[in-house]
Amino acid sequence: MENTSQRKEEISKGLGYQAIDLDENDLTDIKGSSFRSINEISGWKKMGIIPDKHKEHLKQQFENSLVDEVRLAVFTQETECMFCKEARELVQEVAAISNKLKVDVYDFVKDANKAEEYGIDKVPAIIVSGRKPYGIRFYGVPAGYEFKPFTDDIINASKGTTTLLEATKERLKSIDKPVHIQVFVTPTCPHCPSATGLAHQFAIESDFVKSDMVEVTEFPHLAQKYAVMSVPKIVINETVQFVGALPEDHFIQHVLLAVKPSKIYI
């Protein structure tokens, strides 16, 4: 088993956040266990506290990269759920770094109309919107390795474009039916951010695509429903599934297969 102290240090260096210490039992006994709070699972002293040196790095990155205003919508509830407080505090702290970032906090129950508008069916949920409401959703706290795709999404949404290959963008233009991508992740998975990042870039480039990051330790019932034994696991339109961080051209082939299964894309 990987040394958790070493894993925490590596993630902290790379992203500015300590990793959630989940041992093998935490990850494999998803079906019936009652998960404790994120603080108990991870041993974090506090959640949503970004070290000053990493705040400064993010500040410089945002100053150099942000173009238009970005709105971050957080869905929680009056009596905050197990991870809702952590998700809200994380978003608020990131938003405080740049005046181009705005936060809207909604109550999942009281603001049911907003939840329906954004297509939110569980909490905590985070929406990243730029020049228009993109189909970018985080279900769960984007901590550990998932913090980078969160900040990348903010930058891409601010620019209204992505770093996808032109060939991929052209393929996305051919989509004329709704596509729902679910990327199941854990904060300590080093391969998951690649899958999350690609799925969210697809959503920026196509109005027909909605892409969710789903943190499986926060939503164990979904891990059970979709038989998530390894991460990242990707489910597209409930019909196409695969495990692993595929290259961009292979990922988009699976998306097109879910939309137009009668055709073969090479």
C-alpha cells in the first residue's frame, strides 16, 4: 500500500492541498460503510485553507490568464450536508483570490428552481460558468488531485475556449444530441484529473455536452450503482463506459459512440 504521508506531501506540493488519506478499506468498502466527515477521513486540520504560497501562485495565474468574469455556483442546504461546508468554503476562498471570480450560494431545497435550471440533483455541487452557463459540474469537493482541473476550468471558462485539438473541436461540432458524461474520481487518484479535464473541456466546446466530476467517497451509492471498482471510471449517456484516463482522441471516440452508435470513428 502507498505510504499516505508521502502521498499527502506530493499532492500538497503539486496543488496546494493535502491529499485525503483514504486507505484501501475506505476505497473498496464503498457499498455499506457509513463515511465520516471529510476531516475525520483525511486528518485535515481545516478544509478550505490554501497555504499562502499557493494563494500567491494562484493569484499570479489568475491575473495572467483570466479574461472575463467567472461565476461559481455552489449548491448546499440549510443544514449543511457532510461535505457541503467544505465545498462552499473552498469555492469562497478561491474566489477571494481574484475580483473576476464571483460566488453564488444556493440552498438545494429552498432554491429548487435554480437547482432545476442547472440540472443539479445532489449536493454538494459546484457549477463553473463563464460567458455562458457551461455544462461543468463538480459533485463533491474538488480537493487533492482534482483541485487542478477545478482551477483549469475557471481559466478555460473565463476565456470561453479550451486547449483541445482542432480535430476534437470539429468532432464536438457534429454532436446534435444531449451528452451526459460522468467521471468518477477520488482525490488521491493521479490519473483522474486528465479525465475530468477533458470531459469538462468537451462541455465548454459543445452546448450539448454536460460533464460531471463525481467524487465516489462522497457519493458511495453512485459508486455502487455504476460498479466503480477503479478510478477514473467514465460513464457516457448510461450506455458507454470505460476505465482509465484515455488520450483525447480515444475519449472523444467514446463520446461519439454514445451519440451515434451505428458509426465507427477512427
